[in-house]
Amino acid sequence: MEARKYQSVIGGMHCAACSTRIEKVVGNLPGVARCTVNLATAKASIVYDSELISVVSIEETIGKLGFVAQGEGADNEQQHGDTVEEELAQIKSRLIPAGILATCIMIISMGPMVGLHLPSFVSANDSPLGHSLLQFFLILPVLYLGRNFYLNGIPALLRGVPNMDSLIAIGTGAAVLYSTWNLVEIGLGVSPVARAHDLYFESAAMLITLISLGKYLEMRSKSKTGEAIKSLLKLAPETAILITDNGEHVEVAVDSLGVGDVVLVRPGERIPVDGMVVDGRSNVDQSMLTGESVPVAKAAGDMLYGGTLNTTGTLSSRAVKVGRDTVLARIVTLVEDAQGSKAPIANLADRISLYFVPIVICIAVLAGLAWYFIAGAEFSFSLRIFIAVMVIACPCAMGLATPTSIMVGTGRGAQLGVLIKTGEALERAQHVDCVVFDKTGTLTVGKPELTDIVSFSSWTEDELLAVAAGAEQFSEHPLAVAIIAAARQGGGELDKVIEFKALPGFGLQGTLVQGETNCSLLFGNSSLLKENGVTGFSEQVEQVYGRLSAEGKTVLHLAVDHELKGVLAIADPLKAEAHDVVLMFKDMGLDVVMLTGDNEKTALAIARDAGIDRVIAGVLPAGKADEIVKLKQKGKVVAMVGDGINDAPALAVADVGIAMGTGIDVAIDSADIVLMSGHLEGVVKALGLSRATMKNIRQNLFWAFAYNIIGIPIAAGILVPFGGPALSPMLGGAAMAMSSVSVVTNALRLRFYDTKQNK
């Protein structure tokens, strides 16, 4: 199977029935593995086997359903934005004249009921034909202005897949046809005055106007749900200053830059592409990536990221990643994918949406017939019941309840430096009751420093450091970096160590070359040395080890030819915010656990300073995943927080894997949730935002279901036998129009989410 992903903007979707129908039909095509359609973003994401089905076939299938797949391409997002703006402008241009005409029809039809005196030639009592004809001619342009309801709804009905437009078309169409029949009867002289009072042109006109107004407000609100993505896209500059080989400065389009090109970035300008500083010093505002407002100092050799803001000095940068490979582009893609994904909570609404419209049509017909044939009501009353049921039903509210909240929530997360990769991860994160932190680089700063060297032999401290640094010179472990940095700072030479072998979780072994003599070398924790028969572990050694460990330092033992020569202690200070963040989690009712490969004494010292009560120490990298599984077996919903590199297995088995993006670009693809900065408060933001988003979704779903469950029976006249009112079709249409607007407006509240709301 050659799996490929096809993404496209879908034109012509008007309600949840549309998106659900596409998912069902396209998802059942041979060769299609998964089809997800998002009503809020009007996008489809399809995974398919290119050996079994082509993109053309997929697009043709979508076309046969009455929709338009606008295809893949870099300009899709811009095209969709332009389409939305154009559609808003079109609706607005139609809404104003429709509103004026509908108001005129309302005055002619119902003016006398509120004390308005009309000329005799349009009076229902004095001139029934003139009264009826004027309304008829006024509603014709209203029907034309609202033609999309009929052009979309009737074909969908004829294809056997009715949608919301079908309900509106049937409801308003029935009112117009019945009124037109009465107009003909008036012209023939059949009870002209009575029939002039039995017209529903004003209902049809106001329904079209009110529903169009609701559609306009809904689209305006929906356009705001994608503002986070739009703001990110606007951060990328369109031009850059290219430094040519002969030193000239030429302004070029950013799209034309390639890897290796050198660009000039002046103060106040945004970095055009990801690159490495080759000249200059400055401070760069990376808040758009990390959510942290403090500018970061940059000098030769440091990485720059496209879209970030150069604040003070002038920089020359050599392009490392361009186009869709930049961190900004990858973030935009990741957030778009998240916004297009679905949370499991949406499954019920999706299943109901598929059958909702046909059920509503049946209810409307049965209600109308029941009132006419069983209750003996007048035909006009039964017709009002039929129309009211048709126009009050709103599948859109159900269809928008989940995707709009996910869209706004993930967008807000991106603004806060929190990248939530799927709707499923968002839903799982709300249930987390246990947060497990890796120690090194997560709870600690991740920049260890050598603090102590203690000799237990004739070797001097400098000799111990030279051997240790020689052993670690081929390692990239943070502790190794600290040892090598200390040796180079002292100016001493590194001893030669050959046959280097890393022993994860223990240390390393190798061969120390001293002149023409080769000696066995072990460097690591006490377990490594003791298991290999190293001698020299006196009471003094244990006391020193205990003291250094109690100070939260990592103690490394150095043995040559199975004899302990000394120990080196390394401290990695706790992040300043660690204690406050742990308190925040406790206030949220979460258990906090520290998981580390360090010895228990060192781990307990760090945990004590951080305010963490539970520590799992001495765990090898391969065993961290097993510890996560044990916690899950105890019924915990676990979030694992690590660096996204060394903790990959543990992140994978956790219910929610959270990677601290201390290298920004390194962690993007490594977990369910990625924090673009190394600040621990990002974990609080992530879990708090997931709770807020899921609460928002539940509110939307409750409103959407409650509205339909309560509204449809009222429209069907359930209150009338008990002395209650019959719902006016106009009120039903207005309620339907505002139901979707209310759902989208509620979702938009997430744009203002703040971590203070977590408590």
C-alpha cells in the first residue's frame, strides 16, 4: 500500500449533514483509509492508497455529491480565505435589499394589526387582489436574493441527501406556493377577503431574511476562529535582503531563497527563514514561537527562526531551512492538521447529523397531517406547524459544536506556545490526573555544571578531570558536556581514552592510554563500578557520596584498573518556576511524580526543592516506559513530560505525551503536545487549555441538542393542547439562525483563555 494524504477545501457545504455525508461516501470508497471533513474549516483530509484510487476519482465522487473539491496546493488557505470574504460580501449585498423588501411585505400584511393605516388599494378588506398582488411581486426579488437555499437544497433533496438548505427551501417554498394558490383563488373571486387574510408571503420573506442574517453572522464568527493561523502566516515577511557573493545587498522574494543563502536582517525586521547567525549580535523576540516575551540574545553560531523579530542589532544569517521546512511553516501545518482533526466526543453528533434532516422532514409532515386530520385544525394552522418544524431544526449547531471549539482552542494554544496535535489528544488531556516529569532538562535547567572533584587516591583533581574529560569527549550527554567544558576552562589537556563504550543508565567504559600502558577505565554510577568488582569503596567514600547526593548533585565515580580513584559531582539547578508549577498542579487536583535515572538521594533532594512528593529513581531509559505502564495499570491517566528525544518510549506509552521544545524544532514531531519553550508553565497551559476546550465543547453540544430536542416539539405544537402558544414560523427561523451563531460565539470565548482560569 502506498498511503498518501490529500487535503482540500470543500465548497458548497452548508450544515453537518453535508460534511457527514462526504465522510461516509468517500470513506467507503475502495482504497480510502480515512476521510475526515471539518465543517468549521470547510476542509477535507483524506488518506488513500494511490495504487487503488486516484485524486481525480475522489474529487469526482465529491462532485457527484453536489460539492466542489478545490484541490491541493500552497495557495489553498489563501483561496479559502478569499472565498469566505467573497461569500460574506455576497450575503451582505443580498441581505440589505431582502431585509427592506421583507419589511415592506410585513407592513402590508400585518400593519393594520398594530394600528397602521394602509391605503385602500393595498388593504386586505378593501382591495384583496391589490393586497395580494403587491406582496406577490415584492416577494419575487426576495426569493431571487435567497435563491441559494433552493439551488442547494432542492438538488440535495432530489439526490436523497437533504440538508439544512432543503429544510429552508421546503418550508419557505410551501408558504409561497400556498399563498400563490390563495392569490389565484382571490383572482377567481373565491372568498377573496378570507383568502387575503390567509397569505404567508411575509413569513417566507422574513424567514429568508432572518436565516440569511444568521448565516452572515455565523460566517463572520467562523472567520474569526482561524485568526490564530492567519496571524502566524502574517509573521512571515514577503521579502528579504540577500547578501550576494560580491557583498551587494539585493531585495528578493523570500520564496526565492535557498539553503545556504546569506541574508541581512536589520533591527525591527522579521527573520525571513530559519538560519544560523554568521555575523552580528542582537536580541530576538521569539514570543510568536515560544509564548515567552523576553528577547533571546543571538550571536554567531546561534539559530534564528523565520517569523521571529530582530529587535536591536544587525544580523547576517545563512539559511538552513526555507519554505515549508521552516519551523513556522511546520507549526502552521501542525495547527491546521489539529484543527481539521476530530475528537471522539463528536462521534455521536456526526452519527445523528447524517439522519437528522430526513427525520425532521418526517416529523414536520406527520405533525402537519396530525393537526389537520386528527385534531381537526384548519389547513392554514397545520401549514404553519409544518413550516415551523422545518425551519426551526438546526443540524448546523450540532455540526459546529466540536470543530469550532477545537479550531479556536488549538489556535489559542499556538499563540501560547502550546501545540496540540490532534483533537483526540486534546480530549485525552482533560482526563489527566497524574503528571510525570523527567528530571534532567525538564525539571532542571538542562545546563549541568561540574561543582566538585574529590580524590580518594594519589591522583590530583586536575588528573581526575583530565581522565574524565578524555573519556567523555566523544559523548553528547549533558553531563559529558559539563565535564569537558570544565576541563577546557582549566586549560588542561584531555587524556587519551580508546575503545569507548556508552552504557546507558550506568556510565561508560573504555581503555585509558598512559604512555605505552593501557588501563581499563570505568566512569559512572556506583552500581557500575561495584558490579565490575572495583575496590576502594570506603566509609569516607560513602560519606562524601551521601553528602553530595543530598545536595541534589549527580555523583560520578572514576575507576582505573578496578581501583576507585575519585568522584566528580555535577549539579543541574532546578528551574526557577518548578516549585510554583508543581503547586499549580496540586491546586488542579493532579498527582505529580518525578521519574529519573539518578540515584534516590539525588532525586529526593531535587524533588524536595520542587515540592514533589513521589519519586521513581534509578530507572534506566528503557525502563521509563514500564514505569508509565505501571501507573496506568493503577488507574491513572498519565501525562509524561520530557525532552521528546531521550524519553520517546515513555512519551509514546503515556496517555498524553508532552515534549518540552527546548530546541524548538527538535520536539515538533515527537509527542501529542509540544511546548515550544522550555518553561514548565507550558504544561499547565496545555492541560488547562484542554480542560477549557472540552468544557466549551460540552456546552456547545448541550445547547445544540437541547435546542433541537426542545424546539422541534414546540414547533410541532406540543404546547397548544395545554393552552400554550403555537410557534410562529418567523420565530422558529430566527431561533434556528441564532442557534449556530451562539455555538460559534461560545467557541470564540476560548480566544481569551488564560492560565488563571485553571483553578
